[in-house]
Amino acid sequence: MSLDQIFVFLKQVVVGWMPLQCQPLVSAILSVAAIIGVFASLFAITTVLERKGLGRIQNRYGPNRVGPYGILQPAADGIKALIKEDLVPRAADKFVHFIAPLVLVAPVFVALAVVPVGRNMVAIDMDGGVLFFFAVGAATELAVFMAGWSSRNKYSLLGAMRAIAQMISYEIPLILSAVTVIMMVGSLSTVRIVQAQEGFSGYLPNWFLLTPWGLAGFILFMIAAAAESNRSPFDLPEGESEIIAGYYIEYSGFKFALFFLGEYIGLFAVCGMAITLFLGGWTAPFAFLEGIPSYVWFFAKLFALVSLFIWVRGTLPRLRIDQLMNFAWKFMLPMTLVNLLAAAIWHFMAPGFSRWAVCSLMILGPYVALGRGLFTRRHFSRRVYRYAE
């Protein structure tokens, strides 16, 4: 037994101890417990790393009071969320108000079931894994609407409407950027997609990221993922300066903590899918590093992508709502369609420099044209101020 398969072996041992009729149920329980335990722990660790990272970016201290170097801050935040008073508006729909955070958290954990975190380490290996991932993830939009509508607050309702408009707008380029990989592999199975990227071409891995259409698809996927996860600079649904914390303004205590948890687990899920689609999943970046366990590579890539999101949050300002929607429909959507065509040309052309040149030009040309059309500085007439006598 290799170190790479240690967790698979332990699960098989535990399941083998159970009666035959109980083994499927025990296997499912162990998979669910592993997903919840691992990613909930990552949530706690990420909150501390993000606050410390943002502190360094903004030239200030992060958490440094609770525990050594502030590492117990997640525990303090969790205890505070548990004991804080749960306030519910008098006019709220109390049942919908109560279940909205649960409806948000449950789908993002379920979506992680089809993300392979290592070789032979996926909870559900289904033929339509990618389709299942996006279908389940779409349920979060319902939870956002439930939270905004049930609060009976105009600010929460406006925040929910903005969030749903944003999520629907960016869900289209998110899915279309993944379609290029599905076209190349010919399968919706996340495991087969990773297996298609195994091996090396010389010193470089066969990751889809290292192709023109794969690089463009990865960038488009990550931008759309940031918008889907309400991460900066796309965190308009909770814009404090505009709409007072958005759709969960009327939530406090543990319900608010569940919304916080759902956003981070959703971020882990889309990063895991980006790793599966474009970064080779559990595969190593170089042949001489293949001895390192596959799950180590997956979580190393996950850490890198989450760090990228933290860096972006501490660097870029928030967009306006009109800029956000224009960017989705006038740039992201056309670029994903162009990338689909470039991937098709790549598939049918013979390997060589000409294939790289043609596909790169097919992507760069529309990128420049769409960028100029979207971001050209508008000329305004000179404003004249007239003052009262």
C-alpha cells in the first residue's frame, strides 16, 4: 500500500468490518464526513490566513490576540456566532428566513462530492459529474432569493435581486468556459477529465492550461467564479457603502455564520472544479515529483488559487453594478463563445506551430476588439457651473 492510497485503504478497511448490507451506507457516511470535516477545517484556516494576508497587503496587523499569532481566531469567531442573539424581524417569514442559510450551505457541500481530491478519492464518480456540479450549484441562487425576500426589508430584497442578477449573468460564461474541456475529453466525468491530463510532453504536463484555449478558458472561468462566489471586485451583493450588507442584512448569530461558511465552501468548490478542468486535478507538475501523494498536489493547487483570490481582494476596488453587468454580457460571454471556436479549431488542426499561432490569434483578436469597445474612454462635454448672484 502506497502513501498515496492510505485514505482509500483505511476506508476500505472500515467498510469491510461492517455487515454486507450496511456497507454502501457506511461508505457514503464516511465520504460525507470526510468532505465536511476537511473543507470545514479549511474554512477555519482560510479565514485566519485571509485576514492576516489582507492585513499585510494593507500595511496593518491581522488577528494577533487570540492564541499564538492569532491562530485561534476562528474558534473565537465560532463561539461568538453560537452565543450571539438570533434576531428575526417581526414581519419576516420566519420559516423561510430560518431555512435560507441551510439551503445555501447544503448544495455547495453536495457539489464537492464530484470533485476528485486525489487518485481514487472522489465521493461520487458519475458520468455526468460536471453537469451535476453546475446543476447543484445553481440552487444557491434560490437560497439568496429566500434570504432577501423573507427578511421583509427593502435593502435585503434589493441586495438579493442584485445578487441573483450577478449570479445568473456570470453563470453562463462559467459553464461555457468549462464546455471547452468537455469537448476535448468527450466526457462529463470529472475523473476522466483528470485522467485525460495525465502524462507529460517533454518536461511539461499535459494540462489543458498549457494550451491557448485552455489558458483563456481558465482565466474566464476564474473571473466568473469570483463573481459567482461574491468575491472582490464582484462583491456588490454585500456592498456596505451602497446597500448595507445585501441580502443577509437581517441575519445574525449562527445563521450569518452559515452564510459566511457557504460562500467559502462555494469558493473551494469552484476552485476545485477549476483544478479538475484546467490544472490536471491531482497530477504533479513535473515527472520527478510524481512520488508525492496525489491529494497533496490537489490541496496545494487549491491553496494557490485561494491565495490568488485573497490577493485580488486586497488589491482591486469594487466595480459599479453597470460595469459588472456590461463586463458579463459584452466581454465575458463573447469571449467564451470565441474560446469555444478556438478549441474546436485546435482539435481539428494538426499539432505544430501553426495550430498554436491560429488559435492564439483567434483569442487575442476578439480580446483586443472587445476590450477597446468596452473600456474606451467616453468623451463628455465640458461642465459649466453657474452660481446664484
